[in-house]
Amino acid sequence: MANKGFNKSTVTFGTAIANIRGISFDQAAPEVSVHASTWAKQSFRSGIPKNSLTVDVVGGSTITTGTTGALTISFFDGVATGSTAATPAVCLGRSIKGSMNSEITTTLRFARTA
């Protein structure tokens, strides 16, 4: 059984984002090749980590691509990443979808700008 730790979690971007269905936080670093042309095997190091956040919302959102502001994520159970802030942040994408006999949902994608 799930711990329902997501319930009552909040995301603010200037103001609270309403009707949140899901939050996805991702931290990834690109691979950087550091091998020389004479080496028999390739060697890699981790690049600079990139954090991104995706928020799924039921209904629409007035947040548009390119909007910047303070972004704060607070997971209700305090476990996952606890409370996370990405300031300043930018909205990198907004996707709205719906299907027959179903609700409209919006996906917002954010990343830190500095």
C-alpha cells in the first residue's frame, strides 16, 4: 500500500500551483568523454548536474513558457526530497492535453536558471 506521502504536497511558482496531480523531480548529469585518441578504452566523468521538475496539473494553467520566478516544492511527508527550492527558475515548457470523455491536463516543465 502506498504511503500517500504525495497528498497535500505543494508547488509554488510566484503563487501556489493549484490542482496538482503529480510532481516529478529529476537530477541528471551528462557524460563527458575524457579519453585520449591513443587509449584503447573510453573513459568518462560526470558533467554538471541538471535539475528539472515536471508538474502535472488537472485543468489549465496561466504559467507560460519563458516565465521566470521562485520555484518551491514541498513534499507533504517530508521524505522524497523534503522541501526543495530552485530560485530563480524558468518554465521550459507547457503541454496541454485532453481526450474524449476525459479531463484536460497540463504539464509544466521547470529548470533552474542560475
